[in-house]
Amino acid sequence: MYDLHDLFSRISQKLCLSPQLSLEELSFDIQIERHTIERAVKAGAGTTFRDFRKRSMLNAAQKMLRENPHWSLKEVAYALGYGSLSAFSRSIKCAAGCSPSALRGQSAAKALDSKEALIQPISTPILKSGDD
């Protein structure tokens, strides 16, 4: 019997490093049955392996787009393990509801907002649009 929370931590780490891993590949890699992986993900994240993997891939894509703004979308797609830009685009559209280009814009805007928030003087309230 496995400690599902420890196993979930291992699964999370693996998907963080290689978000394109399928359930079968992950099962082979960590030498644990697929249904045990599915139970660990359900216990740890409250969702299916497929949805958890999709979220991991989206997080990895957002991070890569934010940290490598000079990379083309094709470079990002291949770095994440996609075989083509169109497969990457379909996956992002399904997971995020927008194109990779739009996701890049959102990631850049979030990064800029967080940098601006960090340089604001403490005594100055941070206004959001619509507050002024």
C-alpha cells in the first residue's frame, strides 16, 4: 500500500519537470500501476489525472512564455514536448480558452503587474482599473 500524499508529491514533481508525460509513461517511469497514480492524483488534487496533467501543462506553458518572451510559439511547443505547433495550440485553447498568443499576452501582463506592485511605495495604495 502506498502513501497517496507522498505518491502525489512524486507525481507532481515528475509532471512539473515533464508535463507532457502520459499516464502510461508516468506509470512506467515510476513503476506504479496507472490506477494507483489516478487514486493518488484524486486524493491530492481532487481531480482526474487528465485534468491535473492539463493544468500542469498550462502552468508550464505560462511559465515558459513568461520567462522566454523572445521564443517563438513553435519553440515553446517543442520544449514542452508537443510534436507540432497546431497540437500545442489546440491544447492551450482547450485548457485556457484562448490561443497561445493571447496566453503569452496574459502572462506578460501578469508579470508586469507583479513587478509594478513590487516597486510601489508602501504608503501608496495600489489602484486597480475602475477604482480611479
